[in-house]
Amino acid sequence: MKNTFGNSISITLFGESHGQEIGAVLDGIAPGIPVDEDFIRHQLSLRRPAGKISTARVESDPFRIVSGVFEGRTTGTPIAILIPNDNTKSKDYTPEIPRPGHADFSAECKYHGFQDYRGGGHFSGRVTAPLVAAGAILIAALRERGISIGTHICSLGTIRDRKFGDFSADFERLNQSNFPVLDDAIALQMKETVERAAAEGDSVGGVLETAVTGIEAGVGEPWFDSVESLLSHALFSVPGIKGVEFGDGFAMTSLRGSQANDAFRIEDGRIVTATNHNGGINGGITNGMPIVFRCAVKPTPSIFKSQQTVDLKRMENLDFSLQGRHDPAIIHRARVVVDSVTALVLCDLLALRHGTDWLREGEGRS
């Protein structure tokens, strides 16, 4: 099982949804990078369930950093983060009956019944908590170098948010909200849609749009470690993500080249593009414009309507009604996970280009 991602800077995830603890090991980080535990707590709060639009399973996530950090800064050795699982109800899960839309059946085929099936086990979105905790360290390091990441719910069902405007102001707004939408009126409509789906025992999905500002031109390693390649690899590892597109993505197929090309201009002594149809990337390499991409997040597979499935032990068809506590939408909680994996990919690419010490706060520090 491949649970490690990254080259120069890597992360390894471990644990199961209802196991004793879940965790992450972040390796390759330079020594001397500040670690703000309050910021880690804030980031974890952004993926925590909240209100009628989320599951009733709420974990406080009292993380522990057990190695790699001393007196508030990284030591340069592996950073191990542990998060306990406390609020579990394992009786709600049956190994013989795979839930439609989940990894229950495919996991059974791969692990021959030895997998921890409770709560989705290692495939659960619960395992994204340590990913977010580790990602907080990387997001903060990138900010020190002038690189910022922001994600909003671009659409939920058929309801669409406004586009990014002032990146700095929009990012500040989004990174303080547990429902990341830029237009307040649209946010209200989206929440009402999620609540209606929940009342009907159903779920909804949507699209997340992410932008990265402050990234320099020339980052990326074609062919197979291009910026799009590595971001897509990491993003598709986030539970529920079923599609990724960069810039105008599939919409570019309806344009002509004269419309899709981004013209180069000089402004204030630097080279920019007049448009950003390509999402800040040409040939798999950053061109200095904001990186923009979107992720399709499927409707939560855990729904309370009657569904058809099978009994693996008896080899019989049956109708199935879900038990337990589940999200009618995960898109708002997935946002901070997307930010975290984006930070991981960018830190890894920048470390490959400049060396890991580049991420350390303050250039020239010994």
C-alpha cells in the first residue's frame, strides 16, 4: 500500500477511522522553520464538522507532535504528528455488506478481509486530519516566502459562487471561514441546499476552485513531474475528488487558439500574461501568474435512502439502509485538505528547485 507522497519533502499517512490514533510523518523539512500550534489547531477546525450540514461525529483533534520540533521550530528530522480517535461507533458497520459508493468492496478484494472496515478504515476522510495538521506547517512556511493558497466552493449542485477578485482579500476571508464561499447570499443558498438534501436522506457534491499566488516562474519538472502532474496525483488522493482541471480546463476545448492563448505583456518591469486561461502553467512549468485549478467533489456516498447492495458472505442481493453519522456534503470540509496537499506539492517542487533550506524563514539565516 502506497501511503507516502513526495520526493524532497514527503508525507506518510497512517491509521484508520476507528483505530486508536491516526497520524502523519512529514520528512525533508529544513531546520529552523517556525511551527505555530495555534495555526495547526485553526486549520484542523476548518475540516471539523459544523452544524446541520455536517456529520454528528465531531472530534476535537488534540494533536501531539512527538518528534521533529523543538522549542517551536523544526529540527530538520522527521516530524511525527499523532491525533487520537475518540468519538467512534463501530457497531454501525458490517464487513459483509459493502456500502455503495464506498471503498468497502474494493478494499475487501485487495486485502482479503483483513482490512479494518470500521468507519471506512484507512480509506476514511478521517485520515485527512493529520494531513491537514502537517499541511499547516507547510502553508505557514510558504506564506513566509510570499506564496498564498486559497480555495472556495465554486459551485454546489447548480449554485455558483462569484469568481476570485482581489486574491489577498478573498484568501483572508476564505481562510477564516468554515464554509468557504465568497458571496454571502450564495453561501446561504448553498447551505439551504445541503440541509434539504440531508432532510431527504441524500447528499450533494460540487466544485472547489483553488488559486495560488506569489509562485515564481520556472517551477516544475517535465515530463512526469510537471506541476499539473504532481498536483493531480496528490489531489486525486483526497477522498471524494473525481476530477481536476487547470485554468479554463475543459472549457478551453470550445475556444480557438487565438482565444485560449495568454498574451505576454510587461507591467512594472515584470513579464505577465494579459489573461490566465492556462492557469499559470505552460509546458508543466509555472509562468509566474496565479496557479488556478478546480476539483470535482462527488456527493457523499453515505446516504440514508434505501440502496441496493450485496451480502458478501451469503452471496445474495439485498436492499440496504445506512446506519451511523454521516455528512450530507463534504465539499466545505475538503477545502482545507485541498489547500494542504497543494502546499505539500509546492513545497516539494520548490525544495527540488532551490533546496530545502529555501523554505526556512529569513533568507541567509545560519
